[in-house]
Amino acid sequence: MKIEFSDHAIAQLGNRPRIKRDMVIEAIQLPDGATVSYRNRTLYRKNFKGETLEVVTVSEDDTIIVITQYFLDENP
């Protein structure tokens, strides 16, 4: 499966310097959990040093497209 980043996801990597491209790829390839969400998007979650990274994706043919990525606020 090929992984591509949307323009928005690339821009968000620049705005969220703690999140690295390789972390996003690891979250997709080796997630701690994954769920199907709104509009058939998949949410992948992966723990990194006590924080949960969530990656929002959509699949097209044999490609996973990253829409955005962020750390979840576990303590609202």
C-alpha cells in the first residue's frame, strides 16, 4: 500500500513540528488502534512517548492518503 500526504497534511507537519513524517507512516503501518469514521475515513492511533498521535486517512485504490495528523488532548 502506497502512502501519500495531502497538501493540508504537509502544511500541518510544518505547523506541528513535534510530529514527524516517519511517525505518521509508523502510525499507519503499525497502529495501536484503527477505526473507520465519518465519510469512510480511517483514524489510526499510535502512542509516542505517552502521547497519542491520531492520523486521519482516506483510501483510494491501492493508496492511503493522509488528510491530517495531530496529538490527541488526553486531559481536556
